[in-house]
Amino acid sequence: MKADKFDHRARCLTRIVAVLLFTTCAARVWAGGAYFYEIATPAEISIATAAPTARAQDAGTVFTNPAGMTRFSNDELLVSGAALYIYGNFNPDPDKTTIPGSDGQSSEVIPYGSVQYIHSISPRLKVGVSGHNYFGLTLDWSADWVGRYNSVSATLMAPQLQPNIAYKVNDWLSVGAGAALTMGVLRDKTRVVNVDPNEGDGKLRIRDTDFAVQGNFGLMVEPSENTRFGLRYLTKTKIDWKDKPRFGGLGPILQAELDAIGGPKQLKLGINMPEALSAGLFHQINDKWAVLGSVAWENWTQFGRVTVAVKDITPGTLTEELKFRDSWNFGIGAQYQYSPKWQYSAGFSYATNIATEATRSIELPIGTQYKYGLGLNYQMRKDLQLGTAAEFLYEGNLPVKQEEFFGVGQLGGKYQNVSISIFTVYGKWTF
């Protein structure tokens, strides 16, 4: 009898520690996150982010390649408003899922905006600033969906204010650098399994904000008036969150065990915004046509190393290896100058998969990405250009398999026709 009580107490304590350690959104929800450069610079949507480091045709280059600022002789302001629509419905496989609940319906519309400004100090020296967010998403599910023990509501955002400087070394070489002042925002709500299923689910909420700095370095090489190469390097930056989880609706057994360890403990959670290296080419064929191309690498293996610690419970900081792979991105694009006032753009890019069925996150699936972009620019006045662009990102059907999770059960199934649609309008003023 004593052994049974001891085993029961150990199982309860294990449940609580498991919740504190492993049901946080950054460790599992956002481990499949991605960079979306196009939501930071609107015109990149029109070419599906093909060669953003070399295009440098508006103030968005403050972010995409600060060295490109030297191409502007006048001050310029770029302002955009946009919306992002996420479609990703999860269908559980009854043969692979032992957790009761509804399908995962998570389709979201997320509004956002950005602003960039370039100021010319001299013909060779330029400064700029960019306000944007290109990392993280917001997703919500129903409170009874099968993945509720991982998350029912998750937000991770990293808005940045990025001051940059650029210098034209000679007629063919420019360099630029900046520091992205980053605010990492984490919000997550999840459900907890009570010992007695008749008690229903408990609740858990985690939230915090942290500040970090990410470096942005660029080169621009212009061997001729019609051809330029761009190179941009984003440094890794660490975001560390600290919060004491808020519990609610715990059954008497779990509540008693939580009280026995002194109540909720402070949780420390750290993720890396990955370093990234990208190169691009822009070539003006003639007065009508221009072509673009790019290749980029992102270190998502680094992002897959999540550090977790719980005060007075874990021996120091633990590192959870999420076994992600680095991502490679390839893009091509074209611009057509229909008339002095009208310009059309189109592009396609392909990004390799960072996850497998076993490592893919149930809360935010990520797969091979196919991006298709279209855009239109109108020169309203000499000092004002208006633009609009749309992009369709398709990932297709994504299988997910999550093994037995601390007594909660196993989960398997498929996300069907996962896609993201982005639409933007923007204005560019020259002073």
C-alpha cells in the first residue's frame, strides 16, 4: 500500500515537472518557426523574396542589405500595411492518436506593418532605420483539440527597431552594418491532464518579454551600372524568457503535489534566432526587363537547441535537442517596366524542409516551402510611388507523429494543404 502511494505521488510530481519543462510554446510550438523577410519589406513580396540583398530599389534595403543604402542620393521613406492569412487544419489519425479531442482548426488573419527610412549624410555616407517584425507568428486552436496539451494559444513575436549605417568605399563596393534592437514576446496557453479525467483539464499560462540585439551586415558589389551583387549576414541572437507559470483548474491531487514543491517555480526558457547568410544578383537586361536570383542559408539546427530550466527542480540549465536541419532557399524573379509609370514584378522561391514527420511540431508545422509572388508599382508623382503585392506560400500535406508524452498519450495525423497568403500595399516617398 505504501509503495502504491509512493508510485502515485511520483507520477503526480512527474506530471507537474513535465508541464513546467516541456509544454512551453517556444520549445515545441515555435521550434518549427521560420523567418519571413517579406513581412519586413513589402516590395519583396512581389518577387517572393528572390534576391532581396541585391534589389535595393527602395528603403527596404535598410533591412535586407544595409550596404544598398549608398545607391540613394536623396532621403526616402517607405511605409506599408499588410495582412497575413494562415491556413493549416490538422486531421488526427485514429490509429495513431490516443488523445480524445476535436480536429485542429487554426486559420488566422494577422495584420502587420513596417516602416523604413534612409537619410543621406553625404554622397558616400548614408544612415537608415527600419521598424519591422519578421520572426514568429500567432496561432489559436479550440480548447478541446487533440493537441491542447501542447498549446491552445501561442504567440511569439520579435519586433525590431534597426538603425543602420552604410559607406560607399569606391565606385563598385559599398559596406553596411546595423544593430537590430529586438523585443522577444512570448505568450502561451495550454491544458494540463488531471489525474482524474472526470475533473476535466487544468490550465497553464506562460508569458514574458525579453530584449536582445541582432547584428545585420551587408556588402554591395556593382561591377557595372546594370549589374550588382548583394551579400547579407544576420547574426544569431539569444532570447531568454523567465516566468512563473500560472495554473488553474488543477484537480485536488495535482494541486496538492504542486503545493508540496512550494508552488509554481520560475521557468527559464531560451531560444536562438538563427544566423543567416544570403546572396543575391540583380541584372538590368534592357530598359524593359530586369532579372534577379538568390541563394540563402539559415541555421535552424542552432534554433533546435532550446535551453530550459526550472528553479529548484532542474540541475542547472538543460538543452533539449529538437533535431532540426538547416534550411536552404533559392529564388528567381523578374521585373517588367511596362511604361514610365507602371512596373510589374513576379518571383518564385523554394526553401528546403527543416523537419521530418518525427521532429515536426504539432502546433506549428513547417515543411518544404514554395513561394509565388506578384507585384505592381505605380509612379504617381516624381516624389511618390505606390505599390501592391501578393504572395502565396504553399507547404502541402504535412504528417506529424508525436510519441507517448508523459502519460498524456500519443498523437499522429496530417496537416492538409498548409499555406500562407500575404497581401500588402505600400507607399514610397522621395525627399
